[in-house]
Amino acid sequence: MMNDAVAPLARAALDIVTSPDDVPDATALSVDQLLVTARAHHLGGALLRAVSHRAVVLDDAALAAVQELLREDTARSMALDAALFEASDALEAASIEFRVLKGVAHAHLLYDDPLLRPYHDVDLLVRGDDLHRAVGALRTIGAGRRERALGEDWERRFAKGVSLVRRDSIEIDIHRTLARGPFGVTVEPDTLFDRLSTFSLEGRTFIALAPEAVFLHACLQVITDDQPKPASMLDVVAAGRSPSLDPAAADALADRWGVRTAVAEAVRSSERMSGCSEVSSRFGWIQGYEPSVRDRRVLGCYRARRARWTREALVALPLLDRWSDRWSFARGVAIRR
């Protein structure tokens, strides 16, 4: 759960901090509140930046605690970077095209210091037809399924992806698309390979999504998370503010995917959390946007407290064009239940 300490740390992570006046609410918070929040939401890098701008003053003991938190996050990120290298080698050896998603990509694409965006697993996107070849390739580095398969054909056509875990407990998620449920149906996965962006990690170049797709993915993550995380909301603001983002192209892609309502809701909630309104200023339609009845139904299934997966599936079902696809999709849902 988020508290009052998240906003000033979010502003620090977004570098909307040049003096104590930029985060006046931080002065009313106790050091303990800031430390607990930084640890809970992996915002140690943001807290250290706030300290460097003298927006927050920590004593030596508190500063040492923040530095220890950063050491922990750095060690985890280094282990995940090594896993990314191994997974990339395995996929390339199998001639499987892929894109790097979420944490590691966002840390290097959206923030001037990757320590501002720690990550906790490796996320890769492959084409649906390559999904199970990718799972097989990653077995060579000791990654196995977390859950039983629903059938190769069903996963290739309908699953968000497959979650794998290595013996060292590092999770590698192989995605077919960007979301589960109704947005998983409306997003067009093949369009994710049309354009790209790149980032470098230890001298190696990795391919990620285009800036507009990065922004929409960040929005979808906030909407579909069980409990939206500050890191995901920061990604929405950071991606929406990015100079490389073309708002008109992002709008066109959102319309093509049918996710405009997700963009509006994610931007509004992320700006409330961060106190930054720059994204909605770039997208002039967001503040006045009113979701349709259908849009409310879609959003509602992601907010369900009970039988959430089933409700998402029921809302997704009529969005499939062909009756044969609906039948196949429903059979998989019934098996999972």
C-alpha cells in the first residue's frame, strides 16, 4: 500500500527535484517513513537523489541504511543482467527473435540512472509461434515452468506468456503479448516487432519496444496489476514524458489496440501518485476522457477481488472475432478452473 512518502520519492526518481522547495511534503515526513517506503517500493535510488539535492536530510545511520538498500538492489540487478545475457544467448542460438520488456528495458530507456528503477525478474517478448521453442531454448540454462501448461496451441494463441524459474530462483517471463484478459485480445502482438528502440548493457546492445509501445505497456501494467506498484506508475510518467515519444503515434496505436481507456486511467493515477501532470498535458484528451459502458466493464474485470482470472476471461471472450477461437479459448479457461 502506498503512503505519503511515495510522492516525494517519485518526484526524485523523475528528477523533478532541484531544491527542497520541489518536495515540500518530504520535510513533514519522518526519516523512518522515508526509509520504510524506500525499502518497500525499491526507491532507495530515488531517496539518495533527494538527499543529493538537499530535499531530504538524513543522519549518518539513515544514509548508511539507504546505501545498504542500494547495494542489495544492485546485487539483484547484476544477477538479473547475467540471466538476461544467458537467456539472450539461448534464444539467439535457437534463431528466435525477441524484445526485452519492462524492468531492465525501462531502467535503461527511461531513467538517467538505472538504479532509480530496480527490477526483479527478466521479461522477454517473442512471437506466439515461437513461444514454446523459446521455453525449450531456456531449459538449456536451467529455466523450467512455474505452472503446468494449458496446451501448446492454446498458449500460442491466447496466453499472455509462460513464466519460468531457474534453480537460483531467478524468474524469466516469456511473453506472447503485453496483457492478460480483454487487453490481451485487443493488443496486436505482431505490431510489437514493427518498430524498436535499443539500449546498451555492459557493451551489448539489446532490442526493446518502440517508445510508443513502451508507454502503452507501462499503462497496461498499472491497470492489470493486482495492486499497482509505484515503480510501474513511475514508468508511465517517465515514458509519457520521454522526448522520444510521439504522442500522436501513441494515440494511433492506443486506438488500434483499443486501450485508450487504460491509458487515461493509468496516466491519471500515476500523476496523482507522482504529482507530475506533464503527461496529461502532452495528451490533451486524457483529463476530459470519459470511459464508455464497455470500457468500464473491461476496467472492472481487472479490479475484481474474487474470481478475477475468470472474470477477465469472460470479458475477453466476446472480443474474439471467430466462434472457433471463442470455443478454443473457453475450453482452456475451463481446464484452468
